[in-house]
Amino acid sequence: MSEENTKPAPKKANLGQFIQDVRSEARKVTWATRGEVQTSSIMTFVMVIIAAAFFYFADVIMKTGVGALLSMATNIGK
């Protein structure tokens, strides 16, 4: 294997430099305002309620339908 295709080992960064880079990048982040967080939380809560209601009613409809089919199937066999 030839030596010219090998890549040099990456430089080992120290912990202090890493923390400094993380803090620098965190300052660049556009954080959500309190109002945006509240609005997003309320929207999420409402969507969870809607999804729960949808799956509840879908379950009730399927339960009723399967129950009716099984009831008809047992009545046919008599």
C-alpha cells in the first residue's frame, strides 16, 4: 500500500477549545421568544387532543363494525 494515499491524523482538540467553540456557536442561535414557545406548546397540545379524539372514534367505529360482522356471522351459522 502506498504512503501517498494515507490521510494525516486529525489534530486532537482540547476540552477548553471545544467548550469555547460551543459557547461561540450557541451565541449565534436565534432562540424562540416566550410567546413563540407558548404558541407552539398550545398548538402541540391541541393537536394531541385532536389525534386522541380521532383514534378514539376510529377505534369505536371499528369495534362496532367488527362486533356487527361477528354478530352476523354467528347468526348465519344457526
